[in-house]
Amino acid sequence: MKELSLHILDIAENSIGAKADFVRIAVDETVKEGYISIEIQDNGPGIQKEMIGSVADPFVTTRTERRIGMGISLFKAAAEQSCGAFDIESDEKKGTRVKAVFKKDHVDTAPVGDTAATIITLLAGNPGLDIRYEHATPENSFFLDTREIRQDLEGIDIDHPAVLEKIKELINDNIGSKR
Amino acid sequence: MAKLSVDDLKEIKERAAREASLRGGETTVKITVHMSTCGIAAGARDVMATLLEEKAESGRTDIKIIAGSCLGMCSSEPNITVEAADEEPIVYQHMDVNRARQVFKRHILKGEVQTDFALGKM
């Protein structure tokens, strides 16, 4: 993937495919000097115990369209090749949490990229989904929660073009559009 | 927490009210952007962004753009499926920003199927 934000989109789409309707996305560029941590957590049904050890194996998938699943394997490989780390935890009651750490200045670490585009794509493509998005940079730290934004909208859909535009502006105002 | 400002909300509500008075809430065209690992790696997010831009520009509330799963045709990603009312669904392959814009402007707005980009042609 060309950007870390594309991995976020991919992993979050996994959550949606698993029937999650809430995803927490946390990007922390201040966690430890020179590192970026990315955490994606959902309220889906979790991954079976027998599967959890092998989800990063590309030849393990629950999908039927094709027999190879690359999403988690790619994310893990991207983290590990950049002197980072990868971890996945799943509980049938609490959902699944995927966490990866990247070394910022490593030659194999992709830029964080356009996280606003990732959030907008998730909201537009999956109108029933709620997202809590947290992002901390050395300059600023902020979060937004679509459950709260929905309340302010008083019945207007979150995937209305005008709403998506404003959410995009809000994110870019807080963390800058180029990362 | 970051929130939409009062001015933003006012602007959104005015625009939504204006569009709702022009058209009903019924969906006449559904566009599915296949948003799986293969699609995302090939550029599906940019395709989605383009379609959303075009939709916003057209002001058409009867067009629905959603994210879908993998079609199993990973080598032709990004794929999108266009389902217009009373028409056969069309799958377009190898989408990029410009092609997606063309599909939107010609097929969705004018009803001209872009056979050059279709996945299958007999």
C-alpha cells in the first residue's frame, strides 16, 4: 500500500465485512519518539480462537470469492519490514483490535497519507457505520466521533455530500492535509 | 472533541433542504465501489473520492454510492458496479480518477454505457 491510511481503510473494511457497526481508529505519532502507532478496533463478532493465530497467513480467509486474504498479512508485513511491530487481539464479546507500530524515518515506512480520505470513504460507503477517529501529532491532537456528529445533524444523513465535505475540512484543519 | 461548527451545520441543513425539495428520496442509481484489499491497493479510494465529488456537484440525491466487497476479479481492480433502474448492472474495470469521472458524466448522468471500460464485452 502506498499510504498507511490505505491499510487503515482496508482493515476497517474487514471489520465492516464482519458486521461491525462501530470502528475506533487511533493514529498516534507521539507515542514514542520516531514511531507511529495505528490501532483499529471494532465491535464485530470477533475472530474464532482457532483462527486468530493464523489470520496473518495470506492463505487463511473466511471469504468465498477467492481463497487468499491479503489485508492483515500486508499490514503486518508493512509494520515488520519497517522495524515496527504488529499485534492482533480478538474477543467474541468485545470485538477485534489490530495494532501496528511503524518506525517513522525507516525507508520502508509509507507516509501516513490522507486519513481524511479514508474516513470519508468509510462513511460514504457504509452509511450505518459509526467511527471514533483519534489522531495525535506533535503539533496537535484531536478526535471526532460520528455518533456525536449525527446528533448535531438532526436527521440529515452522515453520508450527505455536504456533511462529508465538512468532516473532511474538519480533519484537515486539525492535522493538516498532507502527512 | 472536534465538532462541526454552528455555521457548518447551518450550511449543511440549508443545502440538504434545498436538494430535498428538488428531488424525492428514492434511489435510481446505485454505484458500488469494490473496496477490498486488492481494490484499495489499486486505487479504489481515489475512485470513490472522485465519484463522491461528481455526485456532490450534480446535486443528485437519488444516486447512491456504496462500498462493496471483492468481486473475485482482483486483476481488473479498481472495479465499480453501476446499477441504474430498469438497466442491466454494468461492471467497469481498471477505474482511475479520469475514467470514473467519464463513467459518471456519461453513463450515470446521460445514460450512455461506456463499453470501452466494461469488464465483459461480447
